[in-house]
Amino acid sequence: MGAWGPGLFSDDLACDVRDEYRELIEDGATDEEARRRVVESYSEALDDPGEAPVFWLALAVTESKLGRLDAVVRDRALGIIERGDDGPGVGVQEEGSRLPGCRFHGSRRHDRTSPGR
């Protein structure tokens, strides 16, 4: 797996998660089934602190773009953003660094997660 740029989908893992989830949905899997199968497929990545943020952000973006964003996936992705977790393809690559400008404060986070926003 590798990253070739700063964007989330400039990372092989993110692209693979997106593609597998989309293919499962296209093949008729339910949202829950597709999510479960992708999580199982990438269980090793989820155990890696450098890859887990990429996985959850990619899954959240993919589900959201398809209008299928699960609340648990959304909350995991927002937690990653709030904490400033970074992994390959997620943010600054330096050890111990944090993503600049990615903190949500009080009502701003609420606004981001409220319906219709």
C-alpha cells in the first residue's frame, strides 16, 4: 500500500476500501452487509494505528457520497478528525504531528452532523 499525494484517495488503502464497498453495493449487498464485509477484509489495517484512520475516513466518505453514511462510521471519522489523527494519505506525515485546522468546536461539530447541513 502506498500514498502518492496529500489527498485521502491518494492512498492505495483508501481507494481499495472505496472500490470494495462500491462493488459490494453494486452486487446487491445491503449497507450493513457491505460495511461488515469491508471491515472484515481490512481487519489487519484496522489494527494498524497508521492505517486505521485512512480506513475509517475512506469508508465514511464513500458511504456519504452514496447516501448511506452509517452513524457509527460517521462518529469514528469525526473522532479521527477531532483528534487530528494522521496516517498515510490523511495529513502531515511527521511522527507525532496533528492535522492543522481540523478541530470542531461545540456547535460547529453539531452543525456538521445535524441533518440538512
